[in-house]
Amino acid sequence: MIINNNIQALSSVYASTQPTQVRRAQHAAAPQTAADQFEVSHEAQSFSDMLQELQSMSDVRQDKVDAVAEQLAAGTYEVSNEDVAARLLNMRY
């Protein structure tokens, strides 16, 4: 690579290159009078309805709770030792 002492000549080339005029986008002569619109698709509305229904549902299955409570009160509620052990082993911390 050859380096000459023409740094001033080189810098004058870069200094003389100025940005040309910036062209701005021409706006339409008449302003648009149409307002923005928002439309919800049928699928989105259906999904929203289902989500609201799910959120309003209780997390507790009262029929199951009542059945276990009755078994506990009667002394007939039994749990398999194998089921307890399997669930303890499947727990992840």
C-alpha cells in the first residue's frame, strides 16, 4: 500500500461532498377524510367470548369436593399407597 502525503487533497474531496437537498414526500392535495376503523374477526370475537366464560368459571369442582367430604365424614375415604408414592416421585421442585 502506497501512502502519499496528499492528506489535504483527500480531505478536501470529502469536505466538498455535501448532502444534496432532501426531497420530501409530496402530500396529496386533498386531505383524507376517512376515519380509521377497527374490525374484530368472527374468530377473535368467539375466542374472546370463550375466554371470558372460562375466567368466570370456578376453579373448584364442587361435586368432587362434596364427594370426598362425604367419604371423609363416613370414614370410607381410602387412598392407595402406590398412588401417593407415585405422585410424590413425580413432583418437581
